[in-house]
Amino acid sequence: MKDEPMKKHTTFRIGGPADYFVTPESREEIQAIVELCKKEEIPYSVIGNGSNLLVGDKGYHGIILYLGDGMDQIRVDGNRLTVQAGCLMSRIAREACEHALTGFEFASGIPGSIGGGVVMNAGAYDGELGQIVTKVWVMNEEGEILVLNNQDMEFGYRTSVIKKRPFIVVQAELELQPGNKEEIAAKMAE
């Protein structure tokens, strides 16, 4: 979309227009957009749910890559969840509860997506993503996909290696533990 008002895409409901607002639905589409931006020297920025994101009234001159609805798949395999970057953390918490997996309850009230959450090592109530993330798939400036393990991520208080490197989070793997659905739901409600 051209001249898309960013106030439609931030939780604070403020922000002028982005020159272009693009919603990729695959790694390949993200790669193609990043390559185009690099080739044409067009600035770009990646957003998810727009939680706590401030955009000025003059908007954004360049391309906004919105990783949301088209990049929000969840796959459950035993105790592991593989989630695309645009998936809301509240939705991941509900899915974990549905599969009787504990360890993600702390994130049920965080309004952001997992991509941004991984970047900042989001947390609440004595839990943080760095405790349960086992792998993160990122795209570098050349459009290559790299797989970083938990140690590579350099998780710290509200930070990760991604704050220091020009990576785009594409997907993350979380390792949870078997639990009791009712207890998980109660902890989420609490």
C-alpha cells in the first residue's frame, strides 16, 4: 500500500503515512523486498504488532515491512513450538495452553509479536523469552537465512544480539514443558 497511515498499525494509534507498507507472507517475499531496498537504496523498517511503537506525524520515508497476519503460523511438535515472527504472543500462549504446554504463561499478556519479543527478550512475571527460545531463524542484510541457537542470541535484560546486528527475525523455536491445561489457564488468567 502506498501512503499508508501508520496510526492504523501502532498500539498508540499515532503516526503519519509510510511511503510504502508491505505485508510479506513468506521468507522469499521478505528476501525479495530487502534485495530491492538494498539495490534501490530505499530505507526500510520491520514492524510486527506495532506495540509501543511511536511514528512521527511526518510518517516514514521508505518501506515498512509488516510481519503480521501472513507470517503468523504456529507448528507444535511435542514440547516444541515453531512460530513465525508475526505471531502474537497472546496467541502462542493460548496455543501452548491448548496443547497442555507450560512455560509461556508469562507472555500471555504481552501485546507484541514473537519477532519483536525475541529482539528485546520480552518478559514479565519472572519469565522471559531467553529462557525458552532454542533457535531463531534470522535474515541478514544479504537475504541469507541464519539459524542462531540460544547462546548465539546473547539474551540479556531486554536485549539480544539482534539489537546489535541488522537481522530480521523470521521464525523462532520455543521449548516448553508438559503441564496441566487448567493450571496453565489459571496462571495465564492470574
